[in-house]
Amino acid sequence: MELIYSLFENYGLWILVTVVFIAQMGIPIGSMFFLMWYGSTLENTTTLLMTLPIVTSAAVMGDMSAYFIGRKFSQQLIQAELKYNWIANKTQQSHRLINRYGKWIISLTRFLVTGMGPIVNYLLGSQKYPSRSFLLWVIVGETLFCLELLYFGNRFKESWEDLLSFISDMGWLIALVIISLLLLKKLLSKEKSVATNNI
């Protein structure tokens, strides 16, 4: 951590770009922390708006790199499906989920449940999700992600660390609520189907 801090002092934005890029590929380097910390060092809104497209581009490139790595190894996934039925079943389930909620899954794992982002990148790449659609929703999600962290860091210069913990916890809480609602909807539709068949 001290090494990264010293690199930030010397190279600033270039280190942030590298950190954000690597984080989207699944290496837990703390991009949320460094984005908000860097935001707290910015002097005004103008510098924030100048920083935003650079950092967002790095995040998008990291996402797309992970996506294409997943795509490259899609054949290995097919072979695993042929060998293990449970992998095939899980893949079919994820296909159905992605076909129905793909754009929401991509967007929300960029700025809300960020820890799931790299997993989604590799998974959608391996399942050959349309690259243009993936890119579009990645751009939307990453723009929101970088903007909210840079802005809050800049807005709450003295208490941004406490705010970061709150944002992280709220993201997982909202995700849990969404998953619970989806499961409840699925259970209710099953019960309705059973009741209809019994009539």
C-alpha cells in the first residue's frame, strides 16, 4: 500500500488508470478506495470532469480485456460442459439469466455490486454475449462508477473513507434485496403454475 501511495505522489493519474484497468480484470487492488482518494485530491469540478473520461476509458478497457480473455477460452468451457453435466446445467441457467437481464447485470456490476464485475466479464465473454451490447452497458456502468467515486471523494474531502464503507455496504445490501425479490417472484410463479395445473 505504501508503494502505491508513493507511486501516486510521483505519477498521479497514470497510476490510477493502471489500478482501475487491473481491477476490472479481477485483481483485488482496491480501485474504489483509490478512485475516491484521488477525487479528494482534486481541486475543483473542472479537474474532476477532465479526469472522468480518462479513468472511465481505463475501466472500460479492463472490462473488455477480461471479456475477450473469457471469449478466447470459451472452447474450454464447452469441453467442460460435455464432460460434466453440472457445469452444463449451470451454464444453461446463466444463459437464461443473461438473456433476460443481461444489460442490468452488466450495468449493476459496474457501479453497484462491483466485486462481481470481473466474474461477469469472463462469464459473458466465455458465453459469447454480443460484444457491442456488452460494450454499451459497460460504458454506462463504468461512467456512473467513476463519476460517483470521484465526485464523492471531491465533495467529502475530510470524511470520504467513512462514505466509501457506506457505499460499499449499501451496494451489497441493494443487490441482496434485488436477488431476494427475484427469488420471491420465481417462487410465486411456480406456486401459481402448480395451482393452475391442479384445477
